[in-house]
Amino acid sequence: MSDIKMNEKEKKEAKSQARLDYEEGLSLLKSGQTAQAANMFHNALLGFEQEKDSIGVANAADKLGDICAERRDMEKALQHYDRVTSICHDQGDSLSVFSLDKKKAKLYADCGRHEEAIARYLDIIDEYNAMRNPQGTVSTLEILAGIYIDAGKRYKAADCFRTAASIHAKYKHAKHAEALLKKAEEVLIEA
């Protein structure tokens, strides 16, 4: 049996209105029209809910969370992210949950809620260590150091830089290790 080719009009007709709204939201978001994109994602979310499409709900809620996070509307962003996290848990999608944890940690840091951000980033470091991902660990340690600096905890920031340097040294990345040790010293000098 030969494949039947669908033209663009037939492809659009095969998609639900919720899917079309979601795709339009992506297009608007890409072009920087966040208010219109948020409206389309909201429409898509309602449509996916009616269709009982949990993956669609998760995708639309995630995009709405991103838009709220960009606007620093922390409570709404967290509501959307928590909804997505719940769906991902139900689906057994631990990688998406991990990605959401990173978004939440960044949101806390961006909103100046240092203690929550620090706690989340420490959990993320534990997860990277469990995955045996030194690159993720090092980049997260550097982010965490910046948060410690913002929170006025320069000694802890220096510890983060030294820990990241030791990981680089372990993999014989001498230049990177040296640069991070220098950052640790500079942070302490400024203290």
C-alpha cells in the first residue's frame, strides 16, 4: 500500500484546534510577541484539557510558566510548572521533572529568593552527581556561586568555585581549574 500524501490544508484539518493554537503560540513566542503567545497557549491549554490530552496540557502549561517566569510573576509561573511536574510524574518522565526543577531554581534566583534557589541548586548538583555528569555539576556550581555572592555569602561562593576547580583538575583541565581558583580568591578579596 502506498503512502497517501496530505497537502498542507489537509494536515491542518487533521490537527485539533488546541494543537493549532499551541503551534501559533510557538510562532508568536519565537517572534517576541509574548502577550499574544500567552493568549494562544492559554487557549491551547483549555482545548487540551477538553480533549483530555495530558501531554498537550503539560506543553501548554510549560510555555505559560516560561512566559510568567520571564515576566517574573513567580507565583503563576510556579503554578504552571507544578502542574507540569505533576503530569510528568504521572508519565514517569524524570528528565522533564529535572528540567522543571532547573527552571524553578532559576526563577527563585531571578526573583531574589536566594535561600529557595540555593536549596534547589544543591538538589540539582546532587542529581548531576548521581547521573555522573561533571559538566552539569560544574556549571551548576558556578551558578550557585553567583547566587551566594548575591546573597552576601562570599565564603560559600568561593567554596563553589574551589569545588568546580577540583572537578576540572580531576579531568586534567588545568586552565579551567586555575581560572576558577582565581575567581575563588577574587570573591574572598572583595569580601
